[in-house]
Amino acid sequence: MSDPLLSTLCTICHTNVPKYKCPRCAVQTCSLPCSRRHKLWSTCNGVRDPTVFMPRDKLLTPSGVDHDYNFLHSIEHRMERAEKEIVEDRGIIVKEKNRPQLQRQNDRKRGKKSRKGNKPPSADEAPGEACINRVLQAMRTIVLKAPKGMKRNLENTTNWSRKAREINWQVEWIRGEAEERLLGKAMGNKPLGDFYYATNEEHVKRGLEGQELSQYKKRKTTEYRQQVKRIKLDEEVKMRDLTTRPILQNPETGAWDFEPLHETKEDHLPRYNDHFYLLRQNTPASFPKVLVPIDPSKTPFELLRKRTVLEFPTIYVYEQAQFPDGFMLERDFLKATGKPPMERLNGEMSSSSEEDLDSGDTSFSGSSSEGEDVDMEEGEITE
């Protein structure tokens, strides 16, 4: 019996009868190891090339029809994957925009409206964005937008609170010399420092599990009860002093021996042990990062007035007043560059906004403070 011809054997091992054929280059192989070796040696990917010329007689066969169908189906599949990536995964395009034009026209003809029933939903404007823009205009705050799909753009969850009628800011917290990064929310009409400690506590809580988490909850519950008890005792002492204090008139001078107890505003102010700094945006790359000292007992509405932020504010928090190298205070930056304060750079605002801010009457948040030094930035504190 004569030996088989080499052309009838596997083109890789030349031993066995071939069982498979490469879809791209039609090389015949006998097994999976030989097929992999062929791809490695010939740098072939094994994917059928849909642009290869096929005679007319082969197009009319079942294999030719399957070839065209698989090619068209692969195009449709890739389009669906690309749509999911840019709409759902990266958020570059709003889903409403990506719908076919004909379908959107049919929706308008049928009179589809939003949940409120007022007007059709807008794809270009997020819910509450108009309210946020009005508040920002009154604050003269500039919010720089990052390109769609970038990390900072996706992390920005700043929204409008309908209940509080305030901006619920997304805030980036950078803690200590290690620059540990935290993201949290801060309401525009409440002290900024309270939200930092709440975010920090939530971060610590997420890192605990099992017995440590239960002990942490018990400790916090005990601290809360002690705090409530301490407040009640302080109120009882104040009421006792007020009711039992003798109200007598001095017979010699005719003066009443009574001093009313007035509660000072400082008694209710929270105490913040850390030092807070707002990162100034749009500074030259030749300078270090510029930080602005801020008062954590103030609200974001006060601190971010006449400021510029990139998507959302970045706050650096340090336990000591001195921060590491690579940073500089804003007053030193202004002296070095000779630039005017931010309120001059932002331009003149409309007369209506001027009257609202000067009078402290806005329908969005608390009033602005009066009597501040014009040479100081809004929200800045002296050291």
C-alpha cells in the first residue's frame, strides 16, 4: 500500500488526515494544537474575511447565504455593543438622543408628556438643572464641565433638592498628607464641616464587618445617648437658674440685682478641629496647587460664591494648620501673579442679581454676610 501524499495530510504535523479548515486562509489542520500552531506561525487570526471575492455560483449556495447573514449580524451586534458602552457604561450620549429620529417624531405626534404632564421630557437638560443654573448665576459661581464620559464628569452627582430647594453638591474631600480621597454630598444651606465628618464616619463604617461593625454601632449609640442627656441637663440647669435666681432690688442704689441670661450664638456653633482649604481652579501649571482657607461653619452657598469649580468643589482637610509642600495659599498666589480677587475676574452681574445678593433675599438659600472686607475672597478666613 502506497503512502499518502503530503498534500492530503495536515499542513502542520504532516502526520494525520486533516479535519478542520481555517476560515480565513483555508489551511487544513488535524487538531486544536495544530490549529493554534498555524495561527502562531502564520500570524493568522482565524476570522473569515467578508471582503474576499466569491464567485457568483458560490453566493447562491447555503454557505454563501450564511456567510452574508453572519456578516450583517456581526455589524448589528457591534453597533449594539457600541451603543451600550457610550450610553449606559460611559454616559457620553443621553439615551433620549440616541433613539431614532422617526420614533421621537412619532412620540411628539402622539403627545407623549412627562410625568408632570406639562411638557415632553428634554434630553438636553437633566431634572433640576434649570434651578441649579439660576442659583449658580445668583452666586456668580462658575462650574467648569469636563468632557462627557471622563471620570470626573461621571462622578459628578450634584443635583437639585426639591424638598430643601437647594443644590445638593457633590464634594471631593482630600484628607491629610496621604491625600486619601472621599466623595460625599453637601447641602447648600448647611455647614460644610458637618458633611465632612458625616462622610468620614460613613467611610469608616463601610470598612468594618461583623463584630467590629456591631461594636462601632453600640459605641455610636452610647455617644448619642450621652450627648442627648448632656443637652437635657444643660437645659434644666439654665431653666433652674432662671427661675430660682433672686430678683431683688438693692435698697441703697435702687438697682435690681438681676442679670438676664442671654444665650450667645457662639454657644451653638459646632467646633471643628481640622483645617479646611478649597482648591482654586485655573492656576498656571508653573505654580503649586493654590488653596483657599475656608471656615467649615459656613455653608457651601457662602463659600462657593464668586468661585470657579471643576464639576464639583475639591476640599483639602488637614489636622494641622501647615500643609505639605507642593501647595501655596491664595494670598501668596495673588501677590506673586498680581491678579485681582475672583469677584473682579468674574465680571459684573445683572442688577437684579446684585439686589438679591445685597439684600440677602433669594428663594434658593440663606442670605449673604455683610461687612466683609472687599480685598478678601468670599468664604476666606484669615490666619
